[in-house]
Amino acid sequence: MPEQGEVRELAFKCGSCGSTLNYEPGTTNLKCPHCGTEQAIAPVAKPIVEHDIAELEPVPYTAAQGFGAESRHFKCDRCGAVTSLAKGEMATKCAFCDSPVVVEAPPVPGMVMPESLVPFVVGKDKAIQLFQGWLRGLWFRPSDLKRRAALAQIDGLYAPHFTFDANAFSRWSGYAGHYYYETEHYTAYENGRQVRRSRQVRKIRWEYRSGTHSAFYDDALINASKGLPREILQSIYPYNLKGGLVPYKHDYLSGYKAEAYSIDPRDCWQSARGEMQQSERGECSRLLDGDTQRDLNVSTDFSDIKWKHLLLPAYVASYQYGAKVFRFMVNGQTGKVQGEAPYSWLKIGTTIAVVAIVIGGIVAAKYFGLF
């Protein structure tokens, strides 16, 4: 009988040598890293379901507990070592023999389990190549950045997300301002004499307008992890959900880390709702039209709201340049890279100085009538 806090390890063993199989990116196979034996992942014959928003309402807030208890441990099937499992982790590696482990934790009451995922397409070696290419393409960075950027770590991670669908209906009203110009006469002094001059003065004609706008929002994507760098993560979007999403199966996690969500799904809906409202305001502003606007008021109602919980692949990595550590991420499906990098203030200063010299030369040449 399992002890309290234990979780069940899911075994994906090679039939030839007994090693643990890893998911092979871009395929539907598990592959042995030692002898190369491949094993097909059995397809899941079930549709990917989008749930009604009402199904989130009775869920108690237990997201902080992850997919299991606060303290959990597993016994590695390969070396026999007992390893603690970090809160919220679904897949990890044995700390002693580095064997990939996928675990199945006891269900937490109220925890929304993932029902779909996008498998990795980009392998780890390719992700490192993409990172190096990204470094080469950066502007105003130290010349030795690529040579001295020491990769500290790179881990494939399935990151928790929610998507939301909704019909939006907005009522809007406001004032559209239209520019027009009137000629204004004034008196000026030139060489001690009064002269009459005229100028064009811009005026605004305000027009009250109102109307409605309807839109359907499909798969609004919201990150549900507090630990991932949000700005970097959103910069490697989008993911191809229409063509790449498959029903959830533990096999795809083998060899990768996987994280449980740490942001309550209802809070995720509020984030999606805010993004949709911002989009609606932009669309209503476009309908109001005019050269300028004032007092735009938009009221939006949402209906037929659906959601789904899914895992998306990303490489989360860091590298060191000098004494500082910088983070970057690679989209595990598309290969898009985004991250942090140091600036070369010498290059920036030199560029500014060169531009200033060129502009100064052009101004001087015009002043002296050289062209």
C-alpha cells in the first residue's frame, strides 16, 4: 500500500534494453535514447471538448496545491532512489540517475485537469541552434556575445494554459471630432512696421454617434503559470492550436517537465475577458471614426463562453554573460525565440555619435550652400 504523499510513476520502458523511453519531438512515438528503439503512442479516441463557463463556478480554489499533495515523493523504477517531487510538477527527472519520470498524482478536489496538449515538434538540439541564431541576429549587443554566452540550462516544459471562446455584443456611444480649418487674420510687426497676416487655424466639429458591434472570440490564450516570465512567454506566441492540438496522454510528457497551473482558471477568464473588452473598445472606436474622439463609452456582454485546459510546449532556458544571467524561451512547436540580452552601450554611443556627425555635416553643407 503506498505511503502518504507517494505518487505513482508511469513506466515507459524500452522493450529491448529496459531504459526509459522519451517522447520523440515531431512524431507520435516514444524513443529509447540508448538503443534507438521506437514505440508508437496509442491514439486517444476522444474529442477535445470545450466546457461551459458555468463548470468553473463551483470549483474551489485549490490551484496552489498543484496536481497532488503539498509534499510528494516517488521511487525511481530505474535506480531505486526516492526523490521529492516539486509542488505542481507532473513530469520531471530522477535527481540521481537523470531518468525521465512521468508521475500520476492523486486527483485534487476541484483541480481542473488538462484534457489536451500540443506535443513538442522542436527537439532540444534544434532549440539550442535556434537560440544561437537568435543571438547572431541581435542588434547593438556585445561583439563577443555569441562566443561568451554560456548556456546554463535548457529544459523542455509543458506550460499550463487556458483558452476561452465567447460571443461579444457591444453597445457604444461617443463623440467623433472632425477637423476643419478657418482663416484667421492677425497683425504682425516686421522691420518696425505693422503688417496684416493670415493663418489657418484648426477647429473641431463634434458629432455624437452610437451603435453596436458583435464579434466571436476563438481560443483566446491565457498563461496559467506564475513562475514563467510572462512577457517572454507571450512573445513566443502564437501556437497552432487548430492543427497541433491532441487529446492529453501521459506518454507525451516522458522526457520533459510539466507544470500544473498556479493561476486560478476563473482569474484566467477575467484576464481573457479584459483582453476581449480591450479589443471591443478598439473596434468600437474604429466605428465611431473621426479625426479625434471623446467620451467613448463601450458596454460589452459576453455569451456562450467556453473554455479548455491545455499544455503547451516551450523550452525555458538561461545563459550567462559576464556575471549576469539572462533568460530566454523557445516555442516548442514553431521554434520562435525570445528572451533577454545585454546591450553594448559602446555600440549604441558610437552609432548615436556617427548619426549626429552625419546630420551636422548635412546641416553645415546646406548652410554654406554646398548643395
